[in-house]
Amino acid sequence: DTHVQAHEIIAQLALAINHKKVSRFNICRSDVWDGAVGGFRRSTYSDNNDMFIQFTDDAGCFEEGLDTGGPRREFLTLLTNHLRTRPIFDGPQESRYVVYNAKAAREDEYFLAGKIIAVSIVHGGPAPHFLSKNLVDHIIGNPSFDATIEDVKDEEMGKVLHQFLEAASDESLQNIILQNSTMFQTAGCLRVVRTCEKHAFVEEYLRWYIIHRNHSWIQLEIIYGLASLDFFSALQQHSSVLAPVLSYSCKVLTASDMENMFIPNLSPPGSNRRQKEAKTLGFWADYLSDSEEKLTAVSLEELLMFATGLASLPPADTNSTNPVHK
């Protein structure tokens, strides 16, 4: 793992993509999810085909233009952002974990979620960056766990757990357990607890709530979807490199990142045109710096989205998605 980077692993996985064949997706921006589901469920769809994305505008007309990668990346960005809000996930927006939803289970949404994540990463789109680190650790077989009561979005459950931690005596703890016996019995942790054990008890409940109660859907569906394009095998083999790609990252886009993303197409050195271009590059660098310092109306993320269809740097090699600045 110390000798390989994420983009190198993803580049190897991307070799399985057949660029001579395409799977078509007809997408309306106001309903990206339905268009995506329809595309993935076509009998002609294959993970190994290139993706051809055709957007429709608000009037229902197809947007003209050749898909050379920009529409695909925009589609995967919109789809990944929408995936975060699906009912199969719960918890803080930057640390989502899997929950059971009957309708989603009937429609194979858990499997589809895993597939979307794998396909987006390998096809040069964004990584999710919203999965709970506890969920990712569980997926790769890492037993570590570190959660807080704030990860539980059910207000009543959160209130009970806070009361439990604040209890000052064994008697108070037992009263809270008895008053909420159904809650703790469902989690398999209904028992007598002493004050010195209350933190371990809450962690045990949180582990059940976040991981174990939805274990089967993680194991049988999401992981099966992540196996698309051999991504899950690579995740297991290079967990220390690829696992961080799935979780929240506090890294922000910088002006330097943007400069490295764009390749200027310059005139020959010494020409009058080259001198003007050098001055223009200075203006460009100043504009990026102003955007980073929030002195412009357009953010760096919006600028990147406009130019590439991506709102953040993808885990794949960014050289494969560089626009050319002329």
C-alpha cells in the first residue's frame, strides 16, 4: 500500500473499460435518479462499456453536444450527490451509514448504491466522500469503531443515551434501562449495568445501531454492488489507500489544484502572441487566487464543475480529465 497511489489502482481497474462500446443514459437534470436507474437496468448495460450521457433540458429537448467526458462526469457528480440523500442512508450528512428501507430493498437500491460508487470512481467520476468511517471499516473487515450519540438521528434514542451517560448511580442506570427496555432488548444489550460500564454500554448500543442491525444489507447487497469492475477486490487489497476515498475528507480545493488541472496551449516562445498569453496566464492565476479567498462571485468548486463536470478532484488520475486551456 505504501508504494501505490489511489489513481494508479483506479487506472488499472479502468483498463477493463471497452471504449468501443457504450451504455446510453438519457438524463433529465430535474430527476437524475430515475434516469440513472433506467440506464443501469437496461439489458444492454455493462459496467465494462464506456458511458454515453445525453441530458434533456427543461423543455424536454436533448442538449446537443458530443460526450467527450464532461457530460459523463457531470452525471456522475449529480448522481453521487443525490445518492447521499437516498432513504437507505441515515446519520450526519458527512458520515452516512446504512439503514433498512423496505421499498428500497424491493427495488435493489442497496446493490445499486454499491454499483454507483464503484462505477463512478472507476469511470473517472467523484468518490462519495459521505460514508461513515465506521461503515467503511466494517465493509473492509476492520473491527475499529468510533461513534458518538450525535450519529443517531432519532431524537428520542439520542435523548435516552444522553440520559444514560449522565446518570450518576447504578440505580439511575437501571431505571433508565427498565423504562426503555424495548429499545435495549432489540439491540441485544438488555442487562444490569454499573456506572463504570456505562460508556462501554453506549458504545455497544451504537455499534448495533450503526452497523449490526443492517449487517445483512451491507454484506449481501452493497458489497455485491461494490464488486463492479473489481473495485471491491481492489478495496480489500489496498484498503489503506482506497478506504479514505469513500469517507469524508476535509481537504478543500485550492488555486494550486486548479492551476495543475488546466494545461495551457501556448504559442512558440518569443512570439508576440506568447507574450500576451503569458500575461493572460497571470490574470488567470490571480482570478484563481481571488476565488480561493472568496473575493469573486464564482467559487473554485463552481469553476471546476463548469470546466470538467466535477465539483471536487476525482480519485482517478486527474490527467485523464484535464480540460485544455487555449
